[in-house]
Amino acid sequence: MANKEVKNFDFNEHQHIRYNPLKDDWVLVCPHRMRRPWAGQVEKVPELDVPQHDPNNPLCPRSQRSNGETNPDYTETFVFDNDFPAILEDCPELSDGESDPLFRTVSAKGKCRVICFHPNSSISLPLMTNE
């Protein structure tokens, strides 16, 4: 990690994978995601007339995302790094002494990407063609 401050692993701050001994399965835990801007789930009746371009949709071409970046005027599939990723590339390593048999954990690193399949926000994936 060149030019980066080395941090100690913090279970309340850094993503990790926990072992669930009751289910014999591993579970991804991403506590930093609680800092993303989200007011909770709001269910609305879907509009019948969805515009092709909604300037309030942060995935549309030319729309501004919550991090302040503006999407390009894309005409085909557009991919970008998730502004609020569940997994981060830069995460401190979890030392062997920080895990116990009942609370087994390993650190998790990775990259989250967003895929915008089509610039038209009025169509859904099943209605898209291969063109």
C-alpha cells in the first residue's frame, strides 16, 4: 500500500466474512454500508408512463450521481465503479489473533461495479434486444 496509512482492522468499520456455525455457512458483513445515503425502503405504485430519460435517475446518461460525478452521454452498455460499494479494495488484513472459534472471520476485499445495460430508462432487461 504505497502512500497509504496502514489501519488496524475494525469489525465495526471494515467489511469481513463471518462464519455461521449453526448453518455451516459464511456471511458477508459490510458495516461501512450504513453510511450510504438511504432513507429506507419506500414503495410507490409504478408509473405507467416512464420517461426514456429521467434526470433524477442517477443511472441515466448525463445524470449526476450522489458522489457529484455526471454520467457520460452513453448510447450502449455503461459500467462504472459503485459509488457506495459493499466490498472495498483497500481493507486492513485481519490478524490470526483477532478471530475465535465461535466468531470466525476473514477479511474481504474486492471491487463493486454498476452496469447500465441501456440508456433508455423506460425499458427493462427482458424487453432489451442484443443490439
